Amino acid sequence: MNETKIMNQAIKAAANREGKYLTFSMAKEEYGISILKIKEIIGMMPITSVPRTPAFVKGVINLRGKVIPVVDLRLRFGLPSTDYTERTCIIVVEIQGPTGTIIIGIVVDSVSEVLNIKGNDIEDTPTFGTRLNTDYILGMAKMQGGVKILLDIDRVLTTEELVLIDKAA
């Protein structure tokens, strides 16, 4: 009985992660964000820096009259920074913050494609030991020729960081 319950929970969890994902690359790795979280994709544009914010907060942009904070996902993940190219873009996402919905831009190396990922192609995040926080990883999508890291974009930034970013905007 208990085994059936555990299996049903696992099936439900897989089904909850199934769906369309916008995939993008950073530092030769492929990532995915649920298409339901994406507002739009824009090319790089001038970013106004905001003093006294963490290094990964690039600043803010004016997107059709709305000021939106921009985070460099490379720096947020501790990856080496790189020069922006013509393929670098900003993915505008809607995330759940402590005070409600927040619109932010995330800078990525390049957008790849939209993939329909089946629940049985998504595995749980492996445990890397207790010191590593991987809560922001929704799962690992097994694709031909590799693995795409699916992000829970609501958890990429901590509550404290979201409050700081919301104030910056």
C-alpha cells in the first residue's frame, strides 16, 4: 500500500514537471525554464547599473516604460563572466517573490529552442552532498546526447536577494 502511494507521488511529481521548456546555454551547459514563466526574450540593451547591489545584479532596463531588474545568471551561478555577444540575450521571466509576482530579466549566453519534455525524461536532481544547495534545480532532462538542467526559476534567487532586486527597480 505504502509503495503504491510513493509510486503515485513520483508519477504526479514527474507529470508536474512535464511540459514545454525554453532551453538556453551558458558556459557550454544547457538549461531549461518552463515556458509558462517566460514573458519574452529580448536582445541585449543598455543596462543601467544600480550601486550597492550584488555583482550578479547587472542593473535595470527600461522595457517599454517599465523598469525591470536584470540578473546575469552566469554570475549568479558562480560561473566565469564573459563578454556579451550578438547571441547574448535577456529572458524576461515572471517569478514568485515574497511580495507577489516580480518581473526580472536574466542574461544568458544564447537561447536554443523550445522543447516539449516528457515527465519520464526528467529525473530528480542527484544529491551532491549536504553542503550544496540544489533547490533551484527542478530536475535533469535526459535528451539525446546529454542532459539539460531544468531550473525552478522561482528558487534561483533567495528571498533576501529578491527583496533587494525589487527595491533596486
